[in-house]
Amino acid sequence: MKKLQNIGNRIIPVAFTAVIVLIWQLVSDNAGIPKFVLPSPADIGSAIFKILPELKMHTMTTIWEALSGLAISIGLSIVLAVVMDSILVVKKALYPVLIISQTIPIIALAPLFIIWFGFGMLPKILVVVLVCFFPIVISLTDGLASVDTDMLNLMKSMGAGKIQIFRHLKLPAACMSFFSGLRIAVTYSIMGAVIGEWLGGEKGLGVYMIRVKHSYSLDKFFAVIVVIVILSIILFKITALIEYALMPWNRAQK
């Protein structure tokens, strides 16, 4: 029964997506809409194979920016979450600031980064850090704070120190929350890199999208969107595999 349910969970979204693509194809072919306004899925699929050679360099640039920013976000999030969990005053001071920081549109900050740091990779990486940092640090902070009080008191009564409590109780308990935030962040990472590239740069999928948009090659524009979606899904799946490998106690719930 569970196996059939898993199969159904996979088939339903695939079938729904296939229906949408089919309707899109029929509308594009029969509604008289110009191809430069709404290319069909077939046109987009053909464009992907045509532009793959020239997309290689842009794709590698975007991936590097996304992974660099994601790695920095993870490091900063772990350090800040541990500090906020250990020092209550720091948490009370920084937690509202972190939330307020997310009300500032990234599209408004990205041009400032380009003015301050130029048109290289650094401003794009900073955009990725800003996009990815918040879901990781908030999830990890909440995970560390949600440790069972009885377990915490038990370890204290047995003479466990802060490091032992963190290693054997808080860290395992917070892993699920950490990976929940990380799964959100990895899907944002590619998007953040592309946003940074849209506002200025020499290489990257965002730069390529600007170029084909100006030439009204919307089939190539949508083809790049498909590539971005595929990259985001791949990163999401890799994160899920890492979670599965590092959290054996959670496999029974999958």
C-alpha cells in the first residue's frame, strides 16, 4: 500500500505538469499567437539543445556563484545560530533585525553591491548570501531552541557541560530544522545568482537572459528558465540525499 502511495505521489505531479505543457502547446499552435510572444514547449525544447554549447560557460558561472554564496550562508548561519542560542541577549537583539532585513527588496540592494564591488562575482555572491542566509539561520535557531526541556534537564543533572549538551542533544535535535531551511535556501541560491547577474555582469545565465530578451528570442529566454529550474531541482535533490545520509534516525519517517 505504501509503495502504491509513493508511486501515486510521483505520478500525479508529473501528469499534471504534462497536461499543462500539452495545453500550452495546443494554445501556441492554434491560437495564432506569434512565436516571439509565446513560444511553444516544442520550440523551447529545441532551443535548449541549440544553445547548450554557449550556455556551458554561463551555467558554470551561475553555479559557482550560487554554491559560493550558499557555502558562506551555511557557515554564517551556523555560527550566528549557535551564538544566539548560547547568549540570550544576542538573540533578543539580532532576531528582530534578521526579520526586518528580509523586508528590504533584494532588487534594491543588488545595484548598490555592483556600485560598491564592481561587476565581478562578489556582488552576485553577496546577493546569494542575503537570499539564502535567512531561512537557514532562522530554522537552525528555532531548532536549537526546540530541544525537549526534560532531556535538557536530565543531561544537566548528569553533569553534562554545554559542549556535551550541544553535541549530543541540541545538534541532533536541530538537524531536521537545519535541513528544512537548507532545502529552501538551495532553491533560492540559483535564483539569487541570476538576480545579481540581471543587474550587471559579463557572464552567467542572468546575463544571457538579458541578451536574448533584447533580441526578442523568447524561446531561448524560456530555455534558460528551464535550465534554472533543473539546476534548482538538482541542488534540492542533492540536499535531500545528504540529509538522508546524515540523519539515519529520520529515515523511518520518510
